[in-house]
Amino acid sequence: MDNPHEGFGGKLRGVAGQGFSVIGHDYLDAVRKAGAIPLGIPVGDLDACQELVAAVDGIVLAGGEDIDPVR
């Protein structure tokens, strides 16, 4: 059986004219520990987002900076 694929939407960060999607390592590590493969879903690219959401087995909705991802 293949490992499931879990999609993540990142938090947008900007650095001198360039944007980044950021995902905390704790989330990625937890998904790997559960035997799944984490895949980043680009924020702001609707076509790519729809295609990836259709291809993954689940989606992780990460909390804010005030929520401990271990919980």
C-alpha cells in the first residue's frame, strides 16, 4: 500500500519583494510520523491549488502561532 499524501497550505510571508509559503516543521514531522507524505499546496495559485487538493488523501489545516502544533 502506498503512503497517503497530506496537503498543507502555508502561511504567507514576504521578504523584499518576494513571497513565501511557510509550513512549520512540527506539522511536517507529525504527518511523516503518521506514515504520510506531506505536500505543500501553493497559496494564491487557484488552479494549482485545486489540482493538488484533488490529488491528496487529506488536508492539514494548521493553527496560528498561538496554537501548539503538538496538541
